[in-house]
Amino acid sequence: HDIDFFQKELFIVLSNKGQKLNLLPEKQDEEETTKWKDQEIDLVANALRKHNKRFTEDITNIEQKVNLLTDSTIQYFLDKETILRSWQRLHPQDFDKYLILISQIEKEVQELCMFPTVDNNERYVSLRPTVKGRIKENFDYLDDITINILANGAIADWLLRCPLDFE
């Protein structure tokens, strides 16, 4: 038998041994990222607009910084998507549980974003530990790298689609 035959038992064995599961994203080449960026113009425009709102007016080179942040957001999103495809194949029940958890957190983020804040960047940065903590709490067999990628990807997704917005 191959590893796919034991996919359900894999998580039990790892948990009992104290080991963590590491789901790494597939390598993305720059051309693939650029192609995605060109196809998803509305999502990219959302990210550009929102990253711009994270800066105060006295900052220099805002446009360059916003473009770099947007590129990172796209990469976080794509990395998360490749991990989720693997996770769905390896452990569909926990994949579904993850989607429900992220959906619940997304609703909380939408509500939070209805209220104005003094510092948009502070609000953005404050989400990361919350999302990471909730993922770790519910999926303790995932390693920290995987949790970081999933958390960054969820926040990137919200930024691209609009649940995470700034007044």
C-alpha cells in the first residue's frame, strides 16, 4: 500500500508520536503568480486599495510598498490554496472543519471592520495571532509553518474578497 491508503491513520500516528504534520505549498513560479494577478483584476484592485489605507499620509514610497504588499498577499493566498488542496485529499473531514472555522472567524472580522479604527495597519496585524491561535487550537497536529501559511492565506483571502476592509 502507498501513503494515500493510510491517510486517515496518518494523523492518529503523528499525534501519538508527538510529531506535527507539515503541509508545504507547491512551488509557484513568478509567471504563474503574474498570470493569476492579471486574471483577478478586481481582487488585486481590492488589495491595492486596502494596503494603501494601511499607511499614513506621511510615509514615502507608498505606491512601491503597496505593490510589494499586494504581491505578498497574492502569494499567501496561492500558497494557502495549494495546502488546502492537499489537506482536502488527505483528510477531508478536517478540511471541512477548517472551512467552517475560517468562515466563523471571517464573520467576526466582517463585524470588527464595521467599526472605524485609528490605525488600519494595527487592525490588520492584530488578526494574525488570533487566526493562528484558533487554527492551532483546532488542529494541533499541524506544524507551525503550516499554521502560519494557513493564517496568512486566510487573511489574504479576506483582504482580496473584502471581508477585511478599512473605513
